[in-house]
Amino acid sequence: MRDLLIDKNKQELKQHGNVEFPFRIGYEDIWQYYNGKFACHWHKEVEFTYVYQGKMRYQVNDKIYELKKGQCLFINANTFHRGEHINKEECKYFAMTFNIHFLANEEELIYKKYVLPVIYSKNLSSFVCLPENKLEKKIIKQVKYIDKCYRKQNLFYELEIKEHLLKLWQILWEAFESEIEIDIDRNYYKQLIKIKQITQFIHKHYAEKITLQNIADNLHISISDCSHSFKKFMKESIFEYILHYRIQQSLYLLQDKELSILQISLKVGFSSTSYYSKLFKKYMKMTPKEYRKLLKN
């Protein structure tokens, strides 16, 4: 069992390749994560997730998908996303991530003409490629071929991967050209920045009493704007998010045998041990004591 490594702004801390070769493929099983779900996070890399066994529920910003075997999900850079099992079914998939500057540098025409409009297109925060669609099938084929190159790592595999990433990007344009906004919609990304500011405030003050007024005052926006924007993107209220985050933080503290359940509940912002235990069981399907026993075993 494991959790994603994310910072206080929800940015994933895991390296997606390195400076010399900013590309990575991770092979995942949804049940490697606690309760078959991974936390909401974002990263600056573009991602293509291909499901090769089972199915899963995946949320990207305000869109929710049911990904099935043979389908591929495009997740744009800097978007919030999370995933979970469906009816306790298994799901195995690989996530291909790469830095957009791997395609071209910011000074290049290719970056300005073909990369930037996709990255800033609100209509392309995400999309699912279906094998039944001719052009989308080509995208899936490219993603699978790049995966093959990555696994085999034959001579010149780095060049081959970059060659086929550029081809993949070209097919993406051919398939979704009508969705790509040449005039960048900066208002959409202002909304995303607002959500990141809200989560940053929560992560800094989760152990304290937090009200909507606190958050709205900190961001210099109205309570209604604060609440509506968050619910639209995260598909849960700010209050629900705070509770969920407190439970997540308690998982790390439960590893410390010196801390009592009461101490942990107070450290993560709960005033009542019984309420903490009740919520813990709701989210984790077990009590804090049972979770500790699981860690011990």
C-alpha cells in the first residue's frame, strides 16, 4: 500500500524523468493505493494514461470519466486529477508523463504554434481516446508504441521516443483541432490558480478551525465565489475536502506508536476523538486502531 507524495499545494513530488530526459512511464495498479484510490494532485507534465486491465473512475478538474480496458486518457499539464476503483474491481494501467519542453523550447515556433495552444486550452484539460474512433485509435497506437520503446530501451530508444512523441502531438492536433483555442483563455487558468490557493490555505491551517470566511478573506474574494469555484473543480465542498485532508494527514501520524488516538485527532484539527474515528471509518473502511494493527502486520 502507498500514497502519492504531494506537497502543501497538491503538486506531486515524484520525478517524471529528469532534466536530461524529462520522460517517464509508471506501471500502476489502483489497489497499490489505500482503498483503491489516489489523492487529488497536479504536476507540470502532460500525461497519457492507458488502461490495459479492468476499469477505474478518473476525475480531471471538473470532468469525471469511467476508463475501461483499451482506452487512453489525456491529462493536460497543471490540471487537478485523481482516480479510484469502481465497485472494488481491479485496474492496471500505465501513466506516461513528459515535460512539454521535451517537445520544443519556448523560443521555438513549434512550441508557440503547436504546444502552447494545447497547454492553455480549457477545452483540452483532458479527453478520452476510444479505440472505435479512427484518429483516437492512432493516438492509442502511438502511446502503446512509445511504451514498447521505453520497456525495451534498445539502442537509440531516446531518439525513437522523442520522434514518436512529436508524431503523437501531431495526431492530437489532427483529432482535436476544433477544440484547441488559438486565443488562450486566461480566465480559465485564473480559476485553477484560485483553487490551488484555496488548497494551499487548507494545507497550511488544517489543524486549526477553518471557516469559509477565513479562506475567502485570505484570497480577497466572496464566500460564494470561493465555495462555487471549489465545488465546480473538485466535485466536493470545501468542508468535505478539509475533513478528507485531515484524515489523510492522520495516516502519517498513526505510524508513530508514541501518539495516542486522542493526540492524533487533536493534531489534525478534530476536537472530538469519536468524530475523528467515525470519519476515519467512513473514509478508510476501518477504525484508526484497526489501521494501526494493519501497519504493524
